[in-house]
Amino acid sequence: MVPRERTLQENLAAAREAGISRLIADPLLQPVGSGLVGSLSGFPAIPCPLFFGAGNVVELLDADSTGVNALLAGMAHEVGAAVIFTSEHSDKTRGSVAEMRRATDMMALMADRPYPKDLGLDLLILKEKRRRREPPLEYGSIVDACPAPDEIVYDPLGCIRIGIEEDCIVAVHKGRAVRGKHWEDVFYTLLASGSLSRLDHAAYLGKELFKAELAIRLRRSFEQDGPF
């Protein structure tokens, strides 16, 4: 039941009078800037399951969906929602269903805790909960790196075009394509097939292939030689 001209309570009462017994109430969660905080008061303690429509909030906010979904799952938990709806309508919300599932698992695990942290699972994607403390590097001398040369020396064996197709890295050399999930698999296949001969070309390919793998993992666009 969704409130329109009448209140949610009036709609629920009308549905019961019509003989409908299995009801899910949707108090309508508004997007950020259009009354998000105020709309939370529309989630009253009523004797039927509550529907929490998180999809519009995520779609209408230009921010990474992981943190937004985590916060919305926490809000749904606090108001006692039984159903959480999210969508993957746009590119920026791809993966939202899995993110929201992980977030609801976190809320379930925090049942006897004051905060959803230190649960054994999280939604940290780019940031670390705690940075690793690596042992310091040991060396006798150090020099500053020189800028890369302005003039490009092309590999006599030819150029290699790199792209992504769905969840795979694809590298094309002279009409022959190599496809793989991991950059090192693609690189060593190219190396074994004799597709490159210069060390600087190998370093360049490693950089671009790894960038392509990161683009897939982070659900971003990829452009060879372009910014990440």
C-alpha cells in the first residue's frame, strides 16, 4: 500500500475493509534534498511489513553506491523495515543489489551490538579498515627517478590494442585476440606468443592491462592510454 491522496493508515484500513489481509506498506522514502529525513517519520509502528524503497535515493545521488547502500540499510534496520528495494538502473548503481545484500547481512549481525563494525564482513571497497604496517625498505643509496622520454619508440613487432568486454580483458595483436580475467594471464600469453620484444613495451602493457583489470573490478570505463 502506497500513500497518495490519502494517508498510509487510511489506505491500509481501506484495504482491510476490502478483504485484503496480506499487506506490505510503502511509506515512500524521498530522495536526498526532497525530504529524505522527514520521510522517515512516515515509517510508523504498524502491524504489517514495511517496504523501504532505497532505489530512488541511490539513483538520485551522485555518490558511490556502496556507502549509500550501507547507510540506507542501517536506516531500514532502525525503522523496522521488512523489505528493502534497490535497483541497478544506471551504470553508477551496478552492483547495488549485492551491496545491499551485504549491508543487510551486516545489520542482521549487529543485532546484539551498538554499531555495525568489527562484524567479520564489511562494505569497504577502496579504503582499508586498518592499513598494513610493512617493514621498511633497506638500501644503500637512492637516486631520483628521471622523467619518461618524450619520444616513443614503437615495438617492431607491432602495437597491441587493449579493451574490456563484459568482465574480461581483451588484448589484440595483428588480428589475434587474447582474453582473460587477470592482467598477468593476458600479459604472459602475449609474451609466450612472441607479441612483444621491448622492455619498455612490456612495462607499458603491464600498466595498461592492470588498469583494465581495475576498471572491471571497480565497474568503471576503460580507455587505453586514457586517465583512469
